[in-house]
Amino acid sequence: MWIKGGTILDPVSGMTQVGDIHIKEGIIAGIYPGGKKGKAGDVIDAKGLWVLPGLIDMHVHLRDPGYEYKEDIISGCMAAAAGGVTTVACMPNTYPVNDNPSVTKYIVEKAARHTAVRVLPVGALTKELKGTDIAEMGLMKEAGIVAVSDDGKSVENTSLMRRAIEYAATFGLPVISHCQDRYLGEGGVMNEGDLSSRLGLGGIPAASEDIIVSRDVLIAGYTKLPIHITHVSTRTSLDIIRKAKDAGISVTCDVTPHHLLLTEERVRGYDTNAKMYPPLRTEEDRLALIGGLKDGTIDCIATDHAPHVKDEKDLDFDLAPFGIIGLQTLLPGIMEVHKESGIEFIELLKRVTANPARILGIDGGMLCPGARADITLFDPGARWIFTEECVLSKSKNSPFFGRKFQGRVVRTIAGGRSIYQA
């Protein structure tokens, strides 16, 4: 396969140049800036398109096993492919929980049978996500997990969290921490503040995140072991992480596109598609997150793709579940951040390619000879409206319906195979 005439953007080498890419046996066989005369095999005309490494989304809920009515591995990977995502790290809060090698093997084997998107399971940090006993990390690592997390919950027992971080390190497994103090945010459904009071909705204070971020960063500093903080949403949390990095503590973090583009104001009207955890925060917080991308404090952008069916989201705001889908709006969302903030697109691209690959310890996220042929073709000038009809997930819970985007994925290639074409 040849991809010819596109603008190649490689976040590792910094290449931004029109050229050709040759793919052979699932691997990039050659990259030719300026183009190469002569060709054999399938040819894809990429003139006017950006040629990007396949995206790596390090925070996705595929709901499989147990909640396949919301999403399954097949439908989730179809949505990923349509979003230019060729690698997903799927969280363990399934039913049963991915806290043992049997569940890990199920996920790995089903993905291998049904999709070319690379599915990398994240194992539970504690058994059944209960925060009381450390899960079988070593056996899960042998079965295929790439990280551990109790995502959806914080480990409340600080001593256990320390031991879990130390135990994970013996297997070379990154720890992904969901930072929310359950008691401080109990009963809350949106950001705590003047707006929550006016709307009559229970609030989740920013401090509920800040406190656990501070604790986990301190544990990382004390143990001299790395930790990754997921879906950072507050200015103070970001400041804590920035100061920790300056002090030499091994901490990384990610942010979601919806926290970069939306604020608590989106909750007016009680649209449950604007209900997620952590909640949408203030404009001050949003601008601080943009600043964290600019100064390099934020390492990754991840969707926290969390499907819920319409019947669940159609409940009253207090009763509807937290979470939204995000795989198909990831790249267009990044394009919006690029246009608003002035951050170079290739710098933002690094947050969904090379950086998550580095943190997870996997290959991918770059375009160079010998690399995996995971490639996304992106039309930067395409203007379109995101509607329910566009969605390939089983669930249709997005706050971006009706939004006009610029930039659209037109083809996705995984392992040298074309798996999506608009």
C-alpha cells in the first residue's frame, strides 16, 4: 500500500512535510518526503490530507463484558476507527471486573478475533474495585494488561494505595489514578458553585479532586515511583501536578476534550449528556487546562469514552448516569483547541500518540520506517455537523450533538489494513 501526496505529521521527529508512505506487511517500509516515483500495490491519494499516526486513546470504556447493551468491543472499536483511533486502553469496570486473568484473556481474545484496532486492557488495582485487596496484577500482566486502575473510584485507603503502587512497579505496570474524594462529593451531580445552587442540583466541589491528586502525588514522591492522574479538571489539581513535576516527582496526567471545550454552563437546561465525572468545571478551570497544554504540564488527551443508552440518560439529571461518548469527536475536538489556543496541532497530536505510547510502555504513536502501520488520514478543511446519525457506538450520549466541527477523519489504517473510510 502507498499513501501518496499527503502532508505527513510525525510528532516524534517533528516532520511536517508533503510526501509518500510505503506500507508492507503491516509495517511502514519507507517514508519519502517530497514523494517517490514509481509504485506498486494499492495507492491512496492523500493530496490535501494530513497523514497522522494512528491515535492512542488511553482511557476508554468498552463495557465488555457485562454491559454489552451499552457498548461492546466490536462497536467500540468501530467508533474508534471512525475517530482515527487505532489503539484503545479499556478500563476495568466491567461485569465481572477485569481483576483476574480470565477476564483479561476474554477481552484480548475477543478483540483479536473481531477487530484490527489494538485493544489493550487496563486491569483493576484492587479486587472488584472495592479498595480493600490488591488485584492479581502479575497474572493479569501475563494475560495482556498494560496498566492498572480503579477508574470510577479512588482508592480511599492511603496505605493500600501506597502498597498497590509499589506492587504495580514490580511488574512495570503504570498506575492510572481516578482522583475524587467520594465523601466530599457525595450526592453531587455537577460542579459545586453558584450555578449548581441556582439549578437546585447537588454539587461536586473542586476540592474533592484536588485533595486526592495531592495525596497521590505525595505518595509518588515518597515512594519515588510514577503515577498517572487521569481526567484532570481543576486549576488547583493542575497546579499541584505542575509543582510536583518541577520538584522531580514522576507524575503524568491527561485531560478530556470535553473539559477543554465545555464548562458547567452546558448543564443549563438539565441536558444529561452534559453529566460526567469529573463534572464540567468553570471557565477559569477550562482556561487553566488550556494553559497546562501550552506549558507541557498535561501529557495526554484521552476521551474517557463512557457509553450509556438513551433510556438511562433520559432520566432526571439527578438519576442519570455519569459519562459521555467521545471517540469520534476526539480529533475534531483537538482541532478546536488548536484554533482557539494557538497551540501547534502537532504538539496536541503528541498528546494522543507518542505520549500515551510512552506512558503505557507500548509501541506506536509515530511515523517512521519499521513502525506499526497505524495511520489516520485527516481532512483539516472539512466542515461538518456532529449528529446522532454519525455515531457508530451503540450509545448516543454526547454533549456535542449539533456542534459544527472543522476537520474530519476520512480513512483509518491499522496494521496496514484499511479499517474505516468515510
